[in-house]
Amino acid sequence: MKKADFIISYDISNSKRLRKLAKELEKFAIRIQYSVFYVPSVSQEMLFDIIETINEIIDTNEDDVRIYTVSDPGFKLGQAVDLSDPTTFS
């Protein structure tokens, strides 16, 4: 199964949700900035699990979460993953 690296960034309007999301992301991702995480080498299935976890925490009407594929170790950003339709992962 194909694996890829991802960058997850967010803008969460509620401090409780923000702390909860950050704590969850720290379980499997590397924080590279306050609201930016690097997720190394995950499968599409794991990405779907991550998206499901994020969607359980955030309020989609108030919060903004972006997930970007990293196309190579040089951190060139690739296609973004739409949280409402995670099948856009390539």
C-alpha cells in the first residue's frame, strides 16, 4: 500500500477544541510550528483515521483544518485533502 507524508495545519476558534486537537495530533505527528504538524509515512487508511479523528474534534462551521501531501523529502506541497471528501487522496 502506498504511503505518503502530510502537513496538517489548523486554525481552531475554541481553545478547548484547539488543545484537544493538538494533543491528539502529537500522538502520531511531529509539531513543526504552533499549529502545523508533519505526519511521516502514513497509508491512505491511516489518513482516513486521522481525518475521522479531526472531524470528531472540530466544529466545521468555525474551524479550519488543512491537510497537504508532501511530494518529496524537500517538503514541496502537493494536493490538499478535502476533509469533507477524503477520497481525493492520491
